[in-house]
Amino acid sequence: MIRLHHVPFSRSFRVLWLLEELGLDFEIQQYDIRDGSLRGRFQELSPAGRVPALEIDGMTLFESGAIHEYLCERHAGAGLGRAPGVPSRPRFLELLHFAETMASCIEQLNLQRIFLRDPAQASAVVIKLVTARLAGTLAGMERMLDGRDYLLEDGFSAADTMMGFNLFAAPYYVRLDPFPELAAYRDRIAGRPGYQRARARDGAQSFYTRDFYPLPGTEG
Ligand SMILES: N[C@@H](CCC(=O)N[C@@H](CS)C(=O)NCC(=O)O)C(=O)O
């Protein structure tokens, strides 16, 4: 039995998508990020009370990047990881971790713009700074694509399920118009049957109430 502990439209989507790309049978236990259900007993599965957590092979794993490496090794024949010795391995590892450099910017913006109980406590300076830093990571990803269909030159991989999810959350804060490679890449990954199966099981996100959050002082 494989069970994914999941919040719709959160980083646990990366694992949901990878499980679908691997064609595995699994259950989903869904949580609401705001109702306290990620605290208390759940922290026996994930110490900081974060998703994803994955029950598999008699244990529970947390951290989406670690889960990606484990699943890729467990299903090496599917070719979604890059084993030691494969030329694209260094770039594969880099991307698994770069995904969190980008996601940490999205997370800070979510905290400032969505989750603060009192929106007046948000800092315009922090929002502007972190939005610029998020744009910087997107510009870096745009350069890395460099005309390729997927992030690695040797084809689709779990680096795409790690990084790709970010491209569905980042546009709430940074428009993708200046990044044509990213926009085309996002459409390409969204067209994959594995992505579509994952999206069908994801559940509705409940935190973004607008399509785009402009910088403070530029709304109007
Ligand atoms: N580095 C972790 C981050 C996990 C994480 O922060 N997940 C968020 C959802 S995107 C979460 O569970 N947040 C709940 C909270 O902060 O209370 C990973 O990649 O798995």
C-alpha cells in the first residue's frame, strides 16, 4: 500500500504527479492547510507538519526531493531518475534542489499575501524583494531550458515533476509573458497524460482567491 498525504495544489502535487508518471497504485489522504490537521498526530509522519509525506514500504518519507530520489531508485526501469555515472546526473541533482530555491520564494509570498490573518502586517518591502528573487529563479530556469522540450537534455525526468509544479504556482506572483520558453514548457508538461491524471486527483486549491497578485502600490 502506498499512501500520499496531500494538500491540493501544494508541493505534494509533485509526488502525486511522479506516482502517476510511474503508473503506481496509491491512495491519497487529503488535508486542509488551514484547519490544523497538519499538526498534532500528523507530525508523527512529517515532523514539521508539512506535505508531502509518503507511506511506502513500511515507512513514511517526507521532503518531496527525497521522495523523488527514492521513487526513482525503486523504479529505476522507468527511467525517470538519473543514476550515478549517467552524464545528466549532476544537472538532475541540481534541479531537484533548485526546485526548492524557487518554491521557498513562492512560500514566502504565500505567507505574506495569502496566509497572514491580518493582511496589514504584510511587508511591501519583503513582497517586492521576494517577488524579484522569484523572477530571478524563473529567468534562470528559462535559460536552462534553452530550446529543449524538458529540463534535461536526455528527456523527461523527475526533475520536471519537481520543478514543473512551481510553474503553476509562480504565475500568481510573476507573469510568465517575459519567459516564452517557460510558458511553452508549462503547456508541454500540462499535456502529458501523467500530469492530467494527477491533476484529476489533485483536488481544488482553496487559498488563491485571485488570478494574479500585483506588487503593492501597482494595483488599480
Ligand atoms: N521542502 C519541503 C517543503 C514542504 C512544505 O513546506 N509543504 C507545504 C505545502 S507546499 C506545507 O505542508 N505547509 C504547511 C505548513 O507550513 O503549515 C518539501 O519539498 O517537501
